[in-house]
Amino acid sequence: MAVFSRRVPADIVARVLAVMGMVCAGFLAFILFTSGPFARTLPAFPVEGRDLNPLLQTRG
């Protein structure tokens, strides 16, 4: 953006940067308000696979 801003009028650059800032702020707000960073996505223990795999255990 800085390379092309020499040929673009300053008011257009200001508007583009404002829109980009609003998009970034909106995305950040969406991430912060819709996700629960401390919410568990998995149960406390898996339903399947709690024990050792019998095929991988040595006999004897």
C-alpha cells in the first residue's frame, strides 16, 4: 500500500486505510466475542480408547 500511495490521492488512501482498519477491528471483535478460549471442546476423557490398544501390548 505504501508503494502505491504516491500515485493515489491522500483522501483515497485515508478511506482505504479506514476500511481496512474497520475490517480488522470487526474480525477481532468477532473472534473475541464468539469464541470461548477456556471452554473445553472435548469431554474430560474420550469415550473410546481409554485403555491400551491390545494389538500394541506385548504378551508375556
